[in-house]
Amino acid sequence: MPPKMMGRVSRRRPIGKTYSGEPGQTMIIDAHAHLGSDEVFDVNFTEDTLVASRRANNIQATLLQPGTVHDLAGVQRQHDDIAELCSRFPGRYHGIANPSPHLPAEQYEVEVRRCIEQLRFVGVKLHPLAHAVDPLGRHGRRVFELALALPVPVIVHSGIGIPWADPSLLSPIAEEWPELAIVVAHAGGAVFTAQAELLAARHPNVYLETSWTPGSQVLAWARKLGPQRLMFGSDHADNAAAELAKLRSTGLDDEELLWVLGRTAATVFPLDSSQRP
Ligand SMILES: [Zn+2]
């Protein structure tokens, strides 16, 4: 691992203090969407489907990850495509970097730094299933260390893909780096909801993205953990309408919906590039 990744950094962004939306405004932010071809799941996430679903559902901002790609050149192309879309729709799309953590250490770091520092992406993804990564292994820890140094949040896939997609494995990381925001994608994937809840209850720097999670579970978490810990995600563009209907019909009050639909994501991710140190 390059020496500059080894140490902690002192310049860190505070978590959860930078929401800049208007009071009372319900801004919808999709914290989990994809653009590009996915080699593992055989899905092609197209721009047309994505953009149409944003328009149809009045989604103001989208955090956009590539599909799963294993080689460096392939993921660079997808990152560039995301950056190009972001530049065509300023403020509407924000990139999330996801090169394979199994790339050589220097390649991984250079590509993530290119995404965050040059393309102005706002986070890093770790996919324990698609990239076959143990979050607590040498290559898994590399993701969190680099994100903390930049500093940006890490989104981690959870649920399908045991043992490494078990949210419990993130507890030592959340404890070791309390100023690193960790977003648990799919909040345990409906199977490991109890583990996701224990993780979030124990670590205030953990947030749950609720795609594919039952609405009743989201409501229970809003009351137990607070809506400030929950964020809407679609994962697939054609799932956005279903996820929004779920959140709007499950019994969340207006204030809770405000947070889950957008305010939480706006506080956790540096969507306004002026927030970036
Ligand atoms: Zn996804």
C-alpha cells in the first residue's frame, strides 16, 4: 500500500451538518443508481432509462455508480461516462467511484483520486459480492482508508453475497474510523436487517440506504434510529417509482419523509462541491 494511504488524516469533513436545501422543501435524492454495463449481474444500465425515471418521479439528484467492471480501462470508461452525464446535468447527477479493490494498489488509488479530485465524484462504492471483497481484508480496508483520506463517504453493498455482504462486518471499520460516513446499501438486503439495525444503532457514522427493504422495516427504523439515518435509493431505474411509493405509503410523517427522501443524503454526501475541503 502506498505510504500516503497508511496514516490517518487530520482534515476531515464533519458528518451530517451541511444540508443546504430550503426549509420545508422536499428534495428527492436517489442515493443509489447505476450507469453502464455490469459484467457480474449481466445488466446494462442505460442513460435513457435512467433519465426518464428521474423525470417521471421528480428525482432532483442522483448518486450514480458504474456497473460492475473488473479491469481498470473498463471502469475508467464508465467513470468518464458518468462524469460526462454529470456535466450535462449540473447538480442533478453526482458520481460514485467503484474500481475493483483487487486492482494493484497504486492503480486503485490513482483511479479513485482521479474520480474524487478531478471528476468531482462524491463517494466510493465497495461491493463485497460483485468484486469478491472481504471488507475487513487487506484490499477491503484499502477502500475505507482512501475514502477517509479524501474525505468522502463509502457506500457498501449488503445482503446477497454472504459472508462478506453481512453488515456486521462493518462494525470494526465504523468503530476504528468514527468520522468516516458508511452507507449500507440495501440496509442488509431484507435478510440481514437485524444486523444492519445493530450496526447503525451502535455507530452514529452508519447510514442505511433502503432499496429492496420492506416499508414496515423502514418505518420501524425511522422511529428507532431516526430518519436522519435513512436514505432513499432505487438501485435500478425502473425500481424508483416502487421505492418512492413504498416510502410514501408506509406511515412516515412529513418530517420523516423529508429526511428519508433527500435530506439525509444531502447531509452525508458533499453534493455541493464548495463543501469539499
Ligand atoms: Zn446497486
